[in-house]
Amino acid sequence: MVTKIPTPGCFINTMIMRDNFKRHMAAEAEAERRALKHIVYNMTVPVRARIQAQLKLAVMPNYTRMNQTKNRCVVSGKGRAVLSEFKMSRHQFRMAAQNGELPGVKRATW
């Protein structure tokens, strides 16, 4: 049986796995965080309830925050120069566009 060696960029990077975990956890906790923040900033709510909501927010893990996520390339896992529309780094985007793998992307003068 012949095993196929993966080409660079098709394996799952640990940074990609970590980012996917953070995105998943942030999406799950988003409704609860918004409700607690609404209670904290609402001045008509009693002070005791606002402080309890603030404590619950402080106890929640950091990875439930949406600003803990970072745009990463889905192909290579790079965290810099990521085009948000395609979720690819500029280098991977250019290679995919040259090969004609991206629908709707027309090649310009490179």
C-alpha cells in the first residue's frame, strides 16, 4: 500500500486547530456574554445584579472572547497578510489564482 505524502499546506497546523477551537467556543458563549454585558451596562438594573454579572464575565475563560480569534490562512496557517474575503494568505491566494482554482478571480498583470 502506497501512502500519499501531503503537499505543503494541506496538513492541519496546530495554530489552525487552536484558532478553530477559539472560534467555536466564542460562538457558543456569544449569547451569554452579550446578555451579561447588557446587564452590566444597563443603569436601570440594581447594583448587586450588575456586580454579579460583572463577576460572571470575569470568571469566563479568555477563549470565549471574540477578540481572541485571529484571521489565519486556512491553507497554510499563516497569521499575516490574510485576505479576509478568501481566508487565504496573499501567497496562497496568488498561487490559487494562477492555477485557476478560485472562481470569479481574474488574473491581472503580475
